[in-house]
Amino acid sequence: EEKANQIIADLQANPANIASRKASQNALEAFGQMLPEFMGGSADLAPSNLTMWSGSKSLEANDFSGNYIHYGVREFGMTAIMNGIALHGGFVPYGATFLMFMEYARNAMRMAALMKIQNIQVYTHDSIGLGEDGPTHQPVEQMASLRLTPNMNTWRPCDQVESAVAWKLAIER
């Protein structure tokens, strides 16, 4: 905890104007080094979500030593698999997709909340102000839905400090 608090203090002392997904990746880089039990993944959007860090190693069909799963375009499958990983124990799973696509994962996400398991969901591209894909990829109602889900902790960090604090709290949950 002392090391995590120092990371946050350093960020407060040296603010940077960066995208929140980059701030999230920086937090992963800092905290991931302390957490060999981290098991990450993304629903085919790792380059956009920035959920891989220097310690990420892809899990392969013939090599299970990795700690990062490439789920493909399978938001529900990703979240359900993360639920299973969390229930099995020994790992802290996290996964990412665009916020709009949380709709596909809603049932598995809700089950994670009801079971009160540690399943860290990272949703990016959460604004009507971004993206060339138009309104189908510009969510506005999803944050309210996430915040209303019982037992689900929801953060929408605005900068690198809040991103690091959100990661710290999710890890401690």
C-alpha cells in the first residue's frame, strides 16, 4: 500500500495532460509490477484500450504461461471468463472494451456484481466527443446504468491521478 500511495503522490506532484486510457495504462505499468496475479485481456481492442503493459505476455494455445488473453470480439465471453477466473481464485482479472460494448457483457457483469467478485472492467471511448464511428460508438446512458448496478463500484477518472486511484481501489476490493 505504501508503494501504491507513493505512485499516486508522484502523479499529483507531476501532473500530465494525457488521455485517461493512457493514464490507465501508466497505472497498470506501475501496479502490475507489484501484482504477479494480474490476468488481463481485451475484447479485440488492446491497441485502443491500452490494456497491455510491459509485463503483459499473451496467453497462447500452446503456452499457458501468459497473463494476457486476447478474447476477440466477445465482450460477454470475456466477462464470463473473467468471472470464472475470479471465482477460481489466485488471479486478479481485468478486461477492456469500448464503453458502448458493455451492453453485450451486461448479464455477466451484473452477475459479477451480485456475486461480489473482483472482476475489473475497463471501458474506454466513453464520450459523445470522440470517435469517427458516429453515434453507435458514442455512449451516453451506460455510465448511469453502471452506477445503478448493486455492488458495482464505478469510476470515471478525469486524469492520471484519478486513474491511478481507481486502479488502486479496484485492486484492493
